[in-house]
Amino acid sequence: MLRNIAVGVDGTPASLAAAHWAAEEAERRETGLSIVHAWRGHPRPGPNIPLGRTEREWAEQTLLEAVGSVRAAHPGLRIDEHLVCEATVAALVAPALKADVLVLGSLGLGALGGFVTGSVSQRVVARSERPVVLVRARRSAADEHLPAVDGVAPEEIPRTPYRAVVLGLDVGHPCDELIAFAFDAARRRETGLRVVHTFTMPSRPVSDPSETAGPVASPPPAPGPETQAAEERAVAAALRPWRDKYPTVSVTEAVTEGRAAPALVHATKDAGLLVVGRRTSGNRPGAHTGPVTHAVLHHVGCPVVVVPHD
């Protein structure tokens, strides 16, 4: 049974864009939407609180305006609103546990400020046990679709084809939740799925310590056809059961030698959604997003889904 989509709002344009994206996703999934606003009381109200208003009153108005905007655009959508007096990260992670997806804005000036180390959105991504979608400011429903032909009215934009979904796949740590999310997103949008996998060649082993003192280091070997073919076979094997489960989804595969982040940024220039993973296990203490996920959150313009997995 599908659960609600949850979205955090803070009164910024980015969070409002996230709320409308979340509403579109809830309609695609035929489920409800939970809109959450977190606030904390302080001895002295912050500079963003208008004179004569309490922090609670301002929080109530912020939530009311977000809910009103979404309801006006999506009159048939079931919406639950939640005003939470709690630290923002905890207030957002908690509803995510009860939702299929948590959606956040990306370039706001407030509590959900942009994709920078230490921001609320980054910390939520690193701690959430559910997929988190990050939506940049000024994203609209039209951005999810390919450019409309001349003569198509704005209200007809949703009828134009969706842009492709891109999946960043690491065959060294394949994850069912990650692949399933990407295939399901493409199926619901009736669009194609681009799977991007990169690999690096191992460095040439140094048997003689004196070799490290040379003025010119030997470059690593170039990928040969055998290595390329082996990586392509691994990708095909990882995707085979999902192709069978989602036969209507058209899949293209890009397997290249190099770094993952630049390849994903390039692949998403005209995409509607990027799906990447975040490993929750490993030897590092604390919560982390991983270097590839951290990089794409800074540089990819389309909405980014981060799926946690073991």
C-alpha cells in the first residue's frame, strides 16, 4: 500500500517549488500529501518575523500559505498539514519514516537552505531512512516535460512527454530499492530510463619502491575492450530482472571509464529526474551522503532523488 508523500516547507520559493513537485508526485502515485513546517521558539524573534507577530503566528501563516497554494493548483489532492515545534532536521526525518518519499527545496534562504555542507537539507538526506527528493527553486510542472510545440496552451503542458529519468548505477553495490525507484518513476511518467555506470581502471602496482621516486609517473592502463565488455555485462545482468518486471520502460545504458559525478551531471542536462543511492552501511561513523551524491546535489539542475540502501 502506497503511503503519503511528505514535503517540508519554510516560506521560501524553493520550498514552494518542492511542495508543488511533491503534489505532482502524489497525484502520479494516487496518494496523499503531508505538508510539514517546523519552527522553534526563541527569546527574541528573528529578523524575518514581522513586528507585532509571534513566531508561532508566523509559522502558522507560512504553513497556511503553502497549503493554500498547493490546494489551489491541485484541488482534488488529499492534503494533511503539520505544524511542528521541533528542531528542523528531526521534524523532517520523523514524517519521512511514515512516507514513501520526503521532498525538500534546495536554494531557499531559510531553514531549508541550499545544497551546502551542513545545511538542513544535506543533514536530512544523510539521516533519512526513506528516499529524499531535492527540488531547486523555480522548478515548475512544465520543467518535467519536453518543450511543448507551438500552439500548446500552458494548461496542456502535462500532456507533453516527460523528460527522461536518469539512474546512477554502481554494479559493485547494486541495490534493489534504488533500481526499483528509477524504473517505477520512469513507468509512472511513461518515459525512458537512462542508466549511467562508470568504472575506473586499477592503478599499476609498484613492485620496486625506487619507481616512486621517478620524475614522471606511469599512467594507469587504458581500458581495453575486455574491461569495457565486462562492465557492460555486469550492468546488463543487474538490469535484466527489472527490464522483465517493467517491460514498458525503454532503457538505454551508458557505460564509460571515468568519474561518476561528471558523467551524471552531463547525462542530466535535459533530464527530468536523477536517481542516485546513499549507502547506509560501511566503516565510517555518523551520517554521510557519499562523494558522488554530494557532488550531484551541488551541480545537477533537475530534481535529485537520494535512495538510502545497505
